[in-house]
Amino acid sequence: MSNIVVFGSQWGDEGKGKIVDMLAQQSAAIVRFQGGNNAGHTLVVGGEKCVLHLIPSGILHPGKICLIGNGVVLDPAVFLSEIETLAKKGVDVSPKRLMISKKTHVIMPYHCALDVARESSRSGGTKIGTTGRGIGPCYEDKVHRCGIRAADLADPELLRKKIVHALEEKNVLFKALYGAEPLDPEKIFQDMLPLAERIKPYLGDVSSAIQEVVAGGGSLLFEGAQGTHLDVDHGTYPFVTSSTTVSGNAASGSGCSPRLLDRIIAIVKAYTTRVGGGPFPTELFDATGDYLQNHGGEFGATTGRKRRCGWLDTVVLRESARLNGPTELAVTKLDVLSGLPEIKLCAAYDYKGARVLYPPQEENAMAHVTPVYETMPGWNEDLCGVTSWGDLPANARKYLERMEELSGVKVGLVSVGPDRTQTFPRG
Ligand code: IMP
């Protein structure tokens, strides 16, 4: 059995949850390695919708182990509320099958407050459009070396000390810079105590758990969140999230060797979407953009915001290929393109008088490129019932083949709808 990494190749919302859900059936353990509850995976199982933000989507598969790695940032209240929701649906959420690494950093209320205060103080084009979930400030504390880690929740005195320490600096910011009321460390500590008690049974050593799965002959599925172009280093900085979203982080964000990563699947939506601020070269502001938005139901699973929509950008995809080394593409939402008379895909950019095949790396340069498009004929057939490569309309197959040529990566899976039954191999 091989261990698989699933990652987003665009700006998130590629439909990773659905592919993870499918692959979870053949895996012993599902591991999250970065991000937090800024993610949102909408799964449809037996016609019923289920949105998860933090807990790996593998939890819906009885008997699978779900691990939250050290690279994740965890909001205890969100974790506990997801557990409650799942338990009500009859899902087993016992610590026997769900573990949080003791090294995972904890999102505290002051992280959320800081995220929102900062975002509201930004104006116009400088707004990042964060999800307001405290993700950036939590990762900042991690690298600033004053973060609270999940293991600290089991040590009340250490927890109190760390909260007091963190707020010494943050309260100055709240008062002096953002004109907000300072936060009371003792109240935050007291509010956190009952949550900490409930989190405690879930704390564990994720590295060892991974080793045990491997030793027992089971395979691992590493579930990426967000997308490559939201990566804090490689994305459209500064319009990015605060974690490392590329496949290599599956190892360091969960505490295992990169030699364990066998198969790396790039999830690519058949067109492009983005939520929040930042450059988006192939964005459409016309009726076709509205068509993709409506037809694709493009609203954020976490914030409910309308997603910006545009044509597939193979410059973005090519960059994802070189950064992540995918063994295959899993193309999602191909059905959404049905009914368009012609479909464009961006093959290159014009930038400062030159034709480029990769995104330029200067800050915000992506805002100044001109996409070079190829136009392909569309198809009218409804794809929802298609179950094999051979049954796809010829023009849909040609579109996918061109995607393979331009990205240099073969398609492995195609998805034509939200249900578990609507994904099939390339054939
Ligand atoms: P943050 O991760 O909340 O700090 O938000 C930073 C940027 O990443 C914003 O533009 C968000 O809209 C975007 N973002 C964060 N998580 C996701 C996601 O799961 N899907 C799509 N965009 C996301």
C-alpha cells in the first residue's frame, strides 16, 4: 500500500475533501499537517451534506484513525463543536481514533481578535481577506516562540503563565494601535480550562502513531488544506495564508520522514477560483464568470463568501507541479464547464515584454501579467452521470489532455459531481 499526499494546486477550494474522502477508504490513517479551521471541506455522503473545518474528513469512515499534526493550528472550541456535531450523527469520535499532536499550536481568542482588528485596519487593495479565524496571529506566536501548544492545555499553571505573557505585548497593540479594549488574561485562562479538560484525552504523539500505522502495514493519507498559491513562501505573497501548503510539509507538519510520501496527488479544479484579496490573472468579470460561480455553487465553505471565478491557469498549475512533484492530477468539477460554447485556458503570461511560463516572483507581480489564452471548443452534455473516461464527450477529453500537456502531469482521476460515486480514473 502506498502513502498518499493530497494537496491543492490553485488557491484552495479545489475539492480536496471529496478526493480525500474517496481515498480514505483504502487508508488506515488520515493526517492533517497544516492550516486550521480556515479550511472547509464540504462532503456529500449518501446525499447528506457535511462540512468539516478541522477534523480530517476521514472521520466519516468507520475504523479509520484521524491525526492532527504539529503543523496544524487548532481552535479548541471549534474542535469540540465539530466533535459534538459528528457524535450527534452517530460518528465515533473517541480518542481511540482521533488524536491531536501535543506539539500542535492552539488558536487563542486573542489570535482571532488580532486577526480581525488587523484586517479591519487595512484598506482597499491591501486587505488580505483573511477568514478571521486567528490563523496568522497563531502561526506568528509559534515562530515568535511564545505560542501555546496543545500539551500546555494539560498543564494549567504553564497555560496561565503563557497567556499572561502573550497578552503583555498584545494588549499594548490592542489599546495603542487598534483602539480596542485590552483582554483579561485571567478570564481567558478560566474560559479555556473546561475546554482544555475536554481536549486532554485527545492529546498524543502523532509521530509515534504514524510509525505504528506503517509498522502494521497500513497506509497513510495526508490531507492538505488551502492551496499552493496560498503558501506563505510560494504563494502570491502577501495575499496568502500563514502556513506551508506544499506537499513537502506533509512530512514536517506531521512528524515523519519525507521518504514515507509515495503518491502525491494535485487536486485541480477544471477552472480557477479564489476567495479573499490578491491577484488572479484569469479572473472573469463577465457573464462567463457568473456562469461558473452559479453553476459551480462557488461560495466559501468557511465564510460563505462568493468565490471569484476564472479560466484554468496552467501557469499556476505548472508552478504547482514543480513545487509539489505530483504523481498525477485529480481534476474536479469538470461538469461545471458543460454548456459553455468555448473554453479558454491560460498557457503562459506576458510580463514586462517577455513570455513567461512560471509566475514571476516579485511581490504582487501576478497583478501585472497578461494571460496568453488558448481557446478550445466546449461541450453541451451533462456530465453528472458519466462514470468512465471513455464516456466523456470528446471535447472534454481533449480539454483534459491539453491540461496534461501544459502542466506536464498526467490526469489520474476525474470528478464530475459532489457524490462519492461521481469520480473515476483516467482509464
Ligand atoms: P487566513 O488563512 O484566514 O489567514 O486567510 C488568508 C487568505 O487565505 C485569505 O485570502 C483567505 O480567503 C484564504 N484562505 C484561507 N483558507 C482558505 C481555504 O481553505 N480556501 C480558500 N481560501 C482560503
